[in-house]
Amino acid sequence: MRKLVRPRVHGQRTGFVWIRDFDAGMLTTLGGVRPTDPKEGDHYRVTLPKLPAEERNVPIYLVNPEQTLVDYVIPRFVIRRSSMEPALNRWMPITEEYRCPGPSGVPITINNPAGPTSTGPSQGTIDGHTTYESKIQAWPFDITYEIEAWARFENFAQVMLFHLLRTFQPLGSVMCLVDSLGDTRQYDAFAETGPSKLDDVVGMTDRVIAYNYSVRVTGEIDLVDEVESPAATQFNVSVESLPSDPGPSGP
């Protein structure tokens, strides 16, 4: 059973997420850590203890669509975002992500128009704020990634493939990312296709072993800003008498 990083709360702001947040989340969920030694470069690396000491810090490359030439080393992981499709089957109309006191709002107490109540601590008053902030649900998207594991030898590739499948199992796995507020989120991830072989013969005596694995993340994208609205602070209750019913008219 999955354990949520943070329990679900109400009345609290949630951050924004964009495509690059999911790209970065794939790197870190796979175990990638940015190296502290400048000699190791800028690429994220994941440590696989079962590989030889000189090759166990495997770099992870996030391939951008505009890249035309990339220097690769072996062994390596390569992550490609292959598709991003709206998932309107997960869309819930008129759903708010949150509603909380607005940034410019101040606490206020008003009289309850219904008069004193028998329940609750206010007993005839209502506590609230002058403004409230809300944000509608983010648009659901299914984001598919192709993850490749490249190695010089089959036994090394098997170690990398095991790490990949253990991280993103066919069903019930999660991808974690950090939103604009610094909170960690979890999104379901499923196996789409694979693993399939991507072997490459470089020369007569040189060969590269590789596996490709496709993962679909049930993500979301924030496309609408939050809105701050004033709250009702006064109530005008008036009761007008209705005209009397004359009854059925005679013949």
C-alpha cells in the first residue's frame, strides 16, 4: 500500500505544476541525484551498487525535443517525454483545489442572521475573513515517458533494467515531484509498453545492450490562476407579506 508523503488537507493553498516539474520528477523518482563534484558533470546520477565500482554511478539524461547532439556515456539511462494527452475522463467540472482566506483578507466576526444557535461555539456570531482565495482543479493529462537503459554488457543491462522495473512497476507505482510551493506530490504511474530490446551493433567487435520501457503518468497541469473574491459581511433580511388567497372564483 502506498503511503502519502503528506496527508490531504483542506483550507490550504496548493502549488502549481507544469511539464518541466514532471520531467524533473522522473529524474528524481528514478533515483537521480545531482553530483556535488564538478568533475562528474551536471547530469543526475543514480548509484547501483551491483555494478562495478567504476561504473555504478550511472548518469541519467533527460532528452529535450530540441536537442540534436548529445554526448552519452555507457552505462546510462535516457528519459524521453514521448506524448502528453488530455485525460478528460478524470476531469471533475466545477471542482476547487482549495478555498482559504485571501492574502488581503482580515478576520471578521458578524452576527448570525439566524440568531443564536444551539450548536457551535459562536452562539449567534459567524467568524470568517473579508476575502477568500480559490483555485479550480488542474487539467488532467496523461504524460508518457520512454526510459532507456544502455550498457556495454548484458549482465550490466540486467542490473539497470531491474532497478527501472522496481521503480516503475507495471501497476501501483508512483512518480513524485515538487510543486511551486515546495510540497512533494505523488502521481500514479503505469507500464505502457515494454521492456523491449534496443541493441545496437557499433562495430565488428563492439556492441551495446539496451532496453526500452514506456511509463504513463496520470498527471495534471495548472492552467488557471487563483482568484481572490470578497466575502459576504452583511445580511439584509426582509420578509414581505404575500397577498391573501381569494380562493376559487365562482361561476
